[in-house]
Amino acid sequence: MRANELQAIYIMWMRQMKRFVRSRSRVISMIIQPLFFLIFLGVGFRNVQMPGLEGSFIDFLAPGIVAMAILFSSMFAGVSVLWDKQFGFLQEVLVAPVSRFSIIIGRTLGGATTALIQGLIILIISFILGVRPSSIPGLLLAIVFMILIAFSAVGFGLVIASRMNDFEGFQLIMNIIMFPLLFLSSAFFPVKEDMVLRTLSFFNPLFYMVDGLRGSLIGTENSIFSPFMDLVVVIIICVAMLSLGSYSFSKSEV
Amino acid sequence: MNIVETFNLTKRFNDLTAVDHISFSVRKGEIFGFLGPNGAGKTTTIKMLTTLLNPTEGTAKICGYDIVRDRDMVRQSIGVVFQEPALDTMLTGRENLDFHARMYGLSREERTTRIEEVLKLVNLVEKKDTLVKYYSGGMKRRLEIARALMHFPKVLFLDEPTLGLDAQTRRTIWEYIKRMNKEEKTTIFLTTHYMDEADFLCDRVAIIDHGKIIALDTIPNLKNAIGNDVIILSCSQPTDLRKRLEREDWVKSIEQHNSSLTLGVEMGEEKIPIIVEISQKIGVKIKSISVRKPTLDDVFLHFTGRRIRDEKDANSSLEKRSSFRRRGV
Ligand SMILES: Nc1ncnc2c1ncn2[C@@H]1O[C@H](COP(=O)(O)OP(=O)(O)OP(=O)(O)O)[C@@H](O)[C@H]1O
Ligand SMILES: [Mg+2]
């Protein structure tokens, strides 16, 4: 790879960092929303008994909320290519002597980084709220999961951005696809004991992300598969999403 | 030497042929204008030449590189200012330039000196650390022009560089365009539907209509093609005078707009007394009369039978919208 391409990846990434820092209200709302979920659900259902729930509810919930925060903000980062398209900036990028591949890498790295920062903030806040990681290697594996979730969702965002021409389409996808998948992913409540939910969740890509993150972060009592099995599935999902995302992006017209 | 050459360049969108087998060449160092009404195919041509769209048929060469096969080399050799604004408004002016410089692989030293240089060229040095969203429309346009120059392109494409700007800003932008053509020896390919713009800037002009080139020449030659002066007069009974003048064989063309007549003639100055005499004879009072050299507007009329302005009026709402977009956000 030429030095030129590395420069391009760097500056694409840097641009998104700058935009991230400068759009404070968006960042705050993207952190506040999952935080409210965590605090109100976590504290509100503190003493609730659920079938299949081991230990405290907030421990169970925290990984789900972290996954949700990363998913939404990376998807948004992927879809924000639409902004560039609408405001013409995409043309400036595409007319530069830089390969489409580097452009996609830069874009994905930028989006994933911003989403990870938000995910880490939620994670730290959940530690403050009393959630404890099971072990140091577990925590590290959890961070690997967070990275994979971020990249997969940016990829998915890129697919949407290449197929749609406005944000209404994105809203629609969020409401009719992402929310149901998220609710059925065991992010908010266990699906272990209900055979129908449990079977359905095996077809839900988000389930493996949440299950793996939970298993590695707080221990395997509440997860269905072992974190390593989840890891394999999530890596496959991630590679598929990124390939699909870059393919759609490189084919889309300005 | 030809720096841009097209060979039957064609683009079809479904049933619509937006660009229809055009072949022309741009010489090194000149300012070449593409002049045509809305929807003529100017932007589509630029998008093909700048590798953003694939031609349906035919091809083109820029600095000897094929626009389909040697995209990277073409991209390396050109600078583009798009019709629609293409800045990141959440970045400062300097950051936009820095983004561009790195995308084009400029070294650290090149970046710092060149950013200062182009900012100076378009008079934006004081504004460099302001977010672009706080720039005026004209400032944004100047920044885009500066940016397109960052990497020393051999050819600069400007798609409607002054669309939606006020008269004074247009003037300044014209000055910058002239200056970079002279000082940086950049070949310039620009599109416009403003006659005065092409008239002021371009060495040679191609007139494009419905995707086809209908005339291509230097501006003096195009004007000579009409072979006459234009006389404009306003009078009391224009219809009577028009009917009378139509009988004179030295009147090449005559047109009536409300109370004014526009005539195409040879040696205009000598025809004025004759017209005055005729109108006195038939009792028509002339309020004013003047001779001018034909403009590109007249040239367009001559070649297409239509005035560019007629279409522009029909599309004025569209134009307003795009100028609004440029200022907004
Ligand atoms: N992506 C597209 N899909 C379908 N039709 C298109 C597309 N882009 C342009 N056209 C059509 O091609 C024709 C030429 O458009 P183009 O934008 O090249 O015109 P133009 O000369 O730049 O006009 P203007 O002065 O308004 O900018 C128009 O009829 C336009 O509707
Ligand atoms: Mg156009």
C-alpha cells in the first residue's frame, strides 16, 4: 500500500473524530439515551425475579446496553455517508486519487472509533453503578466483542446508505428491523427459559453479539453459548457485513 | 497541444441521452467554456471527465490518460469544483484544505506552504480557522476553488463557478480564475449558462444544447459567424416600424420585444441614420437607439433559434433553490 493511501485513511479517520467532538449535542444524546436505559431499567428492576436470570439484573443488563449503544452509533456513523452524499462532500472524496478500499477503511475506522468511545463510556458508568467484570481476560475479550460489534454495524450502515437516498429509509430500518432484533437478542431480558424465544434468537445476529459480550464481561451464568462460540459467529458476521458494506458502497453512484 | 480530448463521449440515463457523441479538445493553457442552458449535459460531461460517471459510449483522454482505464492518473492530474457545494461545513477552511492535501498525498512541507499560498490567492487567510458553516456563499465558493488548486492540477474543472452568487462576488471569482490561469498556468474547463461569464473568461467556447455541441470556436469567430452588428431601438409604434424594416434587404434579422426592436445588420453605425429617416417617413418616434457588438446570447440565438434566457426564466425556481442550498446549512 502506498504511503498516500495511509495518509488518506488517516485523514478520513481524523475528519470523523473532529466531527464527533464538534457535534456535542448528538454525542450527548447518544450517550444519555442508553444511560437512561441502564439506570432506569437497572435500578427500577433491581429486585425483579425473571425466569432464567442469575444474579442481579443490572449485571445482566449492562452488556446489553453497551451493545445497544455501540450498535446504534456505529450504524449511524455508517449511514452518515448519506450526509456526505447529500451535501456533496462525497464527490470530493471520490474524485481523489485514492482507492475505494482505503476510503472504506478510513470511513469504517472513524465510525467504529467514535462508537467504541461511546460504548466505553457506558461501560465505565456501569462499573460505577456496581457492575463488576468477571476477570481481566474476560474484560479484554469483552472489548474485542465491542470492536467487532462496532465494525459489523458500520458495515451494515454502509449497506443501508448505499441503498437509500434519505434518512427516512434509515429510520424505517431502525424501527422495523433493529428494534425487534434488539429486543429479541436478550439485551434487556433473558431468553434462556422460553423455547420459542430461544430458538428464534439463534437466527438473530445481534443475539450472538449480546450473548458473547455478556459471557465475557460478567461471566457465563447468564449466557447461552460459550463466549468463544459466540466469538466465531460474530467474526463471521463482521466479515460478512464489512464485505457487503464495502461492496455496496463501491457500487453506489454519486 | 491538446490536454483534454473526447471521442464520441456519450452518456445515456435510461431513455435520455444526456451527452450525445461529443468530440472536442481543449488546448493546454487555455480557458475553455462549455456553454448551454439547463439540462444541456454540462455537468454530466464534467462528471465523466472527472471519473465520477462511466461513459455509456466513447471515451476521453486527459493529459494522455484514459478516463476509464487510467482513472488514478486522471484523478491525479485534475482539480474539480462541482456545481453543488462539496465542503465539510463542520471543518474549518484550513482543515478542508488539509483534508484535500492529504488525500492527494502532499508532503508536510508542501501542505503548509501550499495551504497558505492558495488561501492568499483567494483572500481567505483571515477566515482560515473559522468553521465553513459560518462562511458566506461566495467565501465557500472561493475556498472550493482554492482547494481544487492545492495539488497543482494540470486541468481545473469548474462547474458553474458563480451560480447563485451576486454580481460583485462573481466579478471577484472571475478575477481569481483569470489569475490562476496566468500565474499557475492551469488549463481551465468551465461550464456556465451565463453569457457574460463565458464572454469575459473564455478563449474558446463550445455551445452545447440537448447533449450535442452545436458550435465551437473562439469568441470573436463565433460572433463573426453572425456577421453583423446588433442595433437595439425603442420607439412609439414598434410593430409598424418592424413591418417596414423587414422589407429592407440589409436587415439580416429583426425581433420585437414589447416596444423595442433588435436588428442584426452589417456596419451598424451607418444604418442608424437610415433607420431614423425611414421611421420619420412613416411617422414613428424613436425614443432611443444604440449599436453594439453581438454577445454570446445573440450567438446562441443564431445557432439554436432560442435565447438562453428564455430557458433560464423557466428554470429560475430551480436556480433559486440551488443558490439557496449553497448559502444554507
Ligand atoms: N443521475 C441521473 N439520472 C438520470 N438523469 C440524469 C442524471 N443526471 C443527469 N440527468 C439528466 O441528464 C440531463 C443533463 O443533465 P446535466 O446535469 O448534465 O445538465 P447541465 O447542463 O449541467 O444543466 P444545469 O445547467 O441545470 O446544471 C438532464 O436532462 C438531467 O435530467
Ligand atoms: Mg450542471
